[in-house]
Amino acid sequence: MSNEGLSSSVKRSGAGWEENPYYANAEKYTPVFWGEGTLFRQLFARLQLDAVLELACGHGRHSFQIKDKAKKLILMDIHESNIAASQRRLAGHPDCTILLNNGYDFQPVANESLTAIFCYDAMVHFEPELVESYIKDSARVLKPAGMALFHHSNLIPPEGNTYGQNPGGRNRMNQLLFQRHVVDAGLCVLHSTVISWGGVAELDCVSLIQKPATRGPAK
């Protein structure tokens, strides 16, 4: 898909997420991701935090959990109000960089500069072509053996539904399609678990993917 088409998808996926009361309400659910023994915490522990990026950071509640553990921390979001909120939250932490991005790739992050990427409670709302685009660009920005941990949708809704009509605002994506995009990008799936969310069985999936440590011979 062209960048123009991806930008249109970003507008649809991102609509309504600026100055949204969700961000304040979501604070109380932070232990779902960071509580001892949770799937998210177990998989996050496998990431190498020399240079880690949080995609769709919102108000920075997740990056705040690792601000003292990451040697270099980048937060990225499409909304200026979220960038400002994250800057206030992480003020005083010089190893944090907070960037406004285009919603479909990791520009301006340099090639092979990250050891880890993660995205919690946001990619579940992304249109499928945006998920595919981010997976593809993960292959560019990750160092060899770098990993990405993505919380994404596992829902194939009726044709014609907007994501706001679906349970939990989930967009069209499932475990198999996500894994196909990972393989197409030259990455590999280390772990993938379908989970329930908000009382809806098998609504989401948590996937840990990795860039190969070495490349094959040139063809």
C-alpha cells in the first residue's frame, strides 16, 4: 500500500484517541501488564533493554515502568497531546526520547539501532495494513537478534464493520495473519498466545518476534 493509503488508515485508526478520557481510566489497569507472573511481564523479561522503543505510548504509563531499567528509551505516538503528556511524565529522565511519528513506520529511527520494541493496548486498534507496515519496519530498525513484543487483535469481524463497532474496539487481525506478516518480513515468531480480554474469549494475542541473529548468504 502507498504511503498515502497508509496515512488514510492512520487517520481512521487514530480518530478519537487524542485528549481521550481512556488514558486516565487506563492507569488502574497497568498491573495487567506489569504485575508479577502476568504473561506480559514474563515475555517482556526476555527483551534486551539497551535501546528500547514503545510504540503508541499514549501518556507514557508503560515506559514509566522501565524508565530506570532501559539504557536508551524512545517513546513514539501520532498525537501531539500524547507526546506532551509523556514528556511531562518522564521529565528528568535524560535517556528518554519522545517522538511524533507518522503512524505506519518507525521513522526517523535509524536502521538496526534498537534491541527491543513493545506496544501494549494500542495495536489492537490498528488497521491491518498498519500492523503489517510496522512489522516490516521492525525488521529495519531492530539489531540482529533484537525482539519486538506486540499486543494485537485476534478478531475477524463482519465485513464493513468499523473498529468501533467491534468488541473492545478491536480491528481486523488474527494470530495466523500476524504470523504470516512476520515471516514475510524475514522475522521469526518466538512466542504467540491468544488471550481473552474484557470478558471476550480469544479476543487478543500477545506475540514475541525476533530478527535473526545472522543473515544468510547473499543471493
